[in-house]
Amino acid sequence: MKNLHHYLEKLEKILDPDHLRKSRELQKRAFAFQPVDHLPTAIDFPVAQEEWPTFRFDEFIADRQKMLLNELRPIYLSALIKDDRLTGIRANFGTGIIASLFGCEIRTFDHALPIALPLGQAAIEGLLQRGVPSFQQPAWLQIEETVAFYQQALQPYPLLSQEIGYQMFDIQGPFDNASIIWGSDIYLAFYDQPEKICDLMQLVTLTIAEAVKRQRLVDGRALVEHDGAWNYLGGVCVRNDSTVNLSGTAYGKWVREFDAQLLQPWGGWIHFCGRAHQWWKELLTLPGLRGINPYQGEYYDLLEMHETCAAHGIALVQWTVPIAADYRDRIRTGFSRICQVKNRDAALFAVEQLHRTGHVDPLPE
């Protein structure tokens, strides 16, 4: 705890609540498609290990103090350069938490976040008969205990305890969780067992909703907000990485309604990696959807995507690839950016450029 307190004191001294208030207002306005003087932008850069430590995935998964420091690292970097990153931390145990409640084994790595291993098709009928699983399981209790530990650790620090919020753990999405539990054979099952897949997605959706409510009882945050980089988009992030393997017809017929069940009560956004050309436009009419996060922007025409989203009042958030010069004057709100530069000097230059031009691009070499 001595080392933990050293870093918490360091962050407490440089956190600027006035700047954070301005950053929150900037993001709120941008995601509401109101005029802003620059686009909300988070800038990441390396610092020395002794300045703020980094850990392997298996290290921080096994140690709450290390996980807390890992979650606070981007907030520390932001406080150094005063970019637009907002302050939220989460119990970061990977993509398999919901699946593990159904009995999937968690596999931990040193180079990546943990994953859950599939149960296989033969187990699905039993899961459907048992219904929503018990939350009195180690994989879930570690979520509640980690959030409570964060609160306890930050409580002695007035700024940290006041300014740092709590993001939802990685709930994945109805189909992503179903594909983890069932395994890759789920894609073949669309041909002869689509109803059973839907039954599993319905069960998963009910379980996710219960998990969201349970975490918010522990951290005390609002169900309609997410904290951190995603503030002002709603309360849940539906992740549709596995869904990129489905056709637009399959998404609309089998998956869409379950995404809507999660988004409608609390609002939220949808994340997806890879190519989702076949269905991303169909997302824009989902009730409760306020943003999309296509993490691999290189696969898309940015201007077309931004203008299409803007026509529906849907923000395009945490764009990761550079923005061409001829697009910058046309993308001035309803958008946020995340980027990485090589060092602190480059980060400070990027912040100056952001405030001068409204965009961080072109990034410094």
C-alpha cells in the first residue's frame, strides 16, 4: 500500500477540477452536436516506469492495487498535459465475466486480458432451463470487491474520490456473450437452431441487465451514465465484435432486438472492431443508441460515416486513425478522437494544435 499511496498522492496533486469540469462540458456539448471550439481528444504517450508503473495483464488481474494503478495511468497522463480525457476507472477483468457466470472457464494471459472458454452446444439446453445464473460466484464477486477496493483506496484523497468515476465492467453484448458460451459452432447453428440462439441471447441479455444494476448498487453511480471517456452517451456499452461475422440480414433478424433491450432503458453506444459495413447503418435507429465506436476506422469512409451518424443524432466516438485535411472543416462536432504520440513533448504539441485548429491532426512526427 505504501507504493500505491505514493502514486495516489502524486495524482491528487496535479488533478485540476476546473479543467475536468471544462472537459466534461466540452464532451457533453460535442456528443449533443452543439458547437465546440475543438473536438474532445484523448492523447496517450509513454512515461518512464518509475514515473507511473505499467504491469503485465496477469499481474494486475491478480493484484487490485496494480489494477487500480493501471486504470489510473491514463488519468495521470491526461492530468500532465490537460487533454480532454475524462476520469473513469473500471474493474478490468476482460471479456469473459458474463460468460463465466454460466460456467465458462476463465483463461488468463500475460500479454492480453482474460478470455472465457466455450461450454459448447451440448450445454446450452441446461443453461436455458436454469435461467439467470447466481451472482454468488468468484468471477462476479471480484467485480464487486474490486470496485469497493477502489472506493476505499481513493476515499482519503478529496480530489480523487470526488472527480474519478466508475465505468461499467466489460459486459460485451448479447451475441458476443452467446458466441463465447456456445463456441464457434454458433454460426452454423443459425441455419438449423436460430431460435435456440435467440433463447440464449435473451437469457444473456437478462443477465447483463442484472449485472449492470448490481454494479451500480456497489459504486453508487447512475444507471444512465457510464463515466470516463464515454460520459454523456448513456449507461451501457454493447460490444459487437463477434457480430461482424454476421450478414446484415442475420443481424437485423436475430440480434438487433437484444441490443435494443439493453440500450433502451439506460441509453448507450455500440463498439465493434473489424468490418461491419453490412449492418452498421442499421444500428442508427436503435432506441437508446447515442453513439458508435468503430475501433478500426481504417475500414470505413470517415466522412460518409460521420455525416450518416450526424443525420440520426448519433455521435462517432474515440476515432483512432488520422483525419484527412479535407475532412477536418466538415467534422466539427458529434465526434471524439483518441490518439497516441511518441513522448510528452509531442503530446503537449498535439494539445496546442488541438486548441489552435480544433483537430489534433496532423499529429507530430
